Amino acid sequence: MEHDRYESPLSSRYASREMQFLFSPQHKFSTWRRLWVILAECEKELGLPITQEQIDEMKAHVEDIDFARAAQFEKELRHDVMAHVHTFGEACPKAMPIIHLGATSCYVGDNTDILILKDALTLVRDKVLGVLEVLSAFARAQSAQPTLAFTHFQPAQPTTVGKRAALWINDLLLDVAELDFVLGSLKPLGSKGTTGTQASFLELFDGDYEKVKALDLAVAKRMGFDAPVPVSGQTYSRKTDSRALNALMQVAESAMKFSNDIRLLCHLKEVEEPFEKKQIGSSAMAYKRNPMRSERIASISRFVMVNAQNAAITAGTQWFERTLDDSANKRLAVAECFLAIDGVLDLYKNVASGLVVHPKMIERHLMEELPFMATENILMDCVKRGGDRQALHERIRQHSVAAGATIKDEGKPCDLLERIAADPAFGVTLDELKAMLRPENFTGCAAMQVDDFLSGPVADCLARHATRAHYDTEIKV
């Protein structure tokens, strides 16, 4: 590795080899060559004077790209597509006259971008499903573990650890649905010509519009799509990129929400991300166990959310049939958004796979707050014994305020139960009060909701995507 020039951390630290390959020069330019082969094959089948020998020559040189020669041509021509046309032509002298026949630069550029989008979105979706699967196992194992719930990060009625995980999973289900939608709506540019009018192809086919349409459809089908976009300028609508990056932004939202919850839980010492045996939390404070992977998820997710705006602005500022101010920005924004979310998902799966739950700490926090939450149950029980509901309600309010002050002002444990037991108005013993404080009696339907959720919508989603690819997670730092 060279250390005297900048290297993107998305490649060196975060993104997987699979995602890096999709946006690599080798994959991009070999796809250009495949598209030139497809164009030649379709034009030949529709009657243009192209020989099988020319096509076979092109096929033989799809992968062996002379990048140094292409760079020389681009320096001279100031045009990346023509540089690669000439480089490909030198390797295929017999095919040189028909390479790129009737096409404009966006034929290879935009169609390649759509193919890369398709593969990259599929990779993202499969990784989201991988995280979803890991979290599902965690939620099932923790479905009945009572824990203190929070609203406004203030203690609220208890829930379960599994139910909280179900909230993370539900966000991911929404992301899978959005990614499926975007993937299902992708269409290639096809063969549309310089301003989308297909004038060059109409000329090639001597005014036969049916053959022009047949070429457009045939190219799309050989690319693996049912049809091309119905109309275009020189490019496919840049709203396609915006839609794709918006889907990535939504994945980032889910990941950030999870990571923030884990960071808060780490502070509470209730649930922690995996911490390796020799991992150092702080260079100064040897005792620290910082949730650095969750923090990194939040950090890179923020980059994805902000970067997604590039595609939105690009889509809104295109002039008429095309303007080139999309190119440099798109080259950066699209690739880096995918590399970043790929890194986020690998981190997400890594953390979710190794979550450490501390039941005793969870119980401690829960029992500190449960007496306050049980006051309604205590009130109803005492009313059944003949007490006055309104009078007892006021007594409980007073005791609760006093107990809260003892905790916050004096730093003492909660003594609410002791105060109620000592108040003759309630006629209940301390042991009877403590018997009411069984945490599982306060979690409502949480455990059952988790079981229904995992066996219903989650299982259905995983079944629909049973043939997805599975990826190992490697965290580099």
C-alpha cells in the first residue's frame, strides 16, 4: 500500500470486497464491453452488416482491458468512452468499425450504471436480510426477558429485551420492502441515441421504426430486464439514482437508530456490543469499554444520509435532455453511498451477532423503578380490600413524591414500598407489596407479540428471499 497519497477509508477500512468489486474499474469497463457485444449482436440479428467473426473477436477481449492504453487515449481525447472505444478497437481490429455503432456515450455509461445499481442494491438487500436474521434469533432468545422501557429516555412501563429488538427488526422489514420496490422498478436506458430520439438507429435501419423499437427491447432483455425505460433524454432519469440512494438512506436510518439504542444500553450496562479480549477502549482510561462499533455505525450512517442529497439535487438540476454537471458528482456520490452502507451493514451484523445481555443489571434498574409503576396495581388491590380510591390515590401520590426526593436528593434506594406498608390507610404488609412486583406481570403482551411477529411477517420475509446470497462479515478495524 502506498502511504504518500490519500486513500478512501471506505475501501481501506469499511466496505467489503464484494461491494468494492461492483464499483471497480475492471467491472465497469468490462461491462461496457459486454454492452458493446450485446449491441452488435442485436443489430446483426436485425439485419445490419455485422459478422459473427467481429462479435466473437469482441467477446474474446471483454476482460483483458489495457488500462494504461485507455488512460493515454483519454489524456489525448478528453473523453472516457471514446478512449475505451479505441482501446477495445485496438484489441479487436476486425470489429473496430462496428463498435459503438449508432450509440452515444450513455449507451454504455448509463446501461452499465443500471446494471451496477441492480447488483449493488441486491447486495445491500441481502445484507439487510442477514442482519434481520441475526436479530430475529436474538429477539426470540430474549422475547420474555423483562426490561425497563423508556420514553423520552425517562423510565416508562416495562417491556422485554426481545420486544425492543423487534422494533429494530421492523425497521429493517420496511427497508427490505423499499429495496424490493426500487429493484423491481429498475429499467435500463436501452438504445435511445444522443437526445433520446433514436435518430441514429432510425438512420441505420433505413427508417424502419419497428426495428428501432425491436433493438431497444432486445438490448434490454439481453441485459436481464423485461423492458427499457419508455422515454428518455440522453440519459435515464437521474431520479433513478435519487430513488436508489434514498433507499440506502432509509437503511442508514434503521442502522443509526439501532446503534444509538445500543450506545445508551452500554451506558446503562444492560446490553453491550462485543468487546474483544485485547481491545482497548481508551488510550488513557484503561477501564473504558467504549461502544466504538456502534459509534462507527452512527458515524457512517450520517454520511450516507447526507450524501443521499447529492442524487436528489442532481436529479433536480438536469437541463432539458442532459447536462454534464451530473457526471463528476454522480461518480462520487453513488459509489460512495453504496460503499458506506455496505460498511454499515457489516458492522450492524457484527454487533447484532455478539450482543451481550446483563440480566442482573437489567433487573436492578427495573426494580428501582417498578415500585412507582406498580402503584396502580397496589391502589386497585387496596380498593378491593375496602379502601377509598380517591383518598388512597392522594396518599400514593404523596409517598411517591417523597420517595423520589429520597432517591434524587439523598442518593438513597427507593423506599416507596416501605412508606406504603407503614401507612395504615392501605392495610397491606411489605411482603404482600413485594409479592406484587414480579417484573413479568408488567410486560403486557410483549413476549407474545415477539413470537407472533417473528413467526409471521419476519418469517414470511425471509421465506420470500430464501435464495438470497449469504455473506461473511469481516470487520477490519
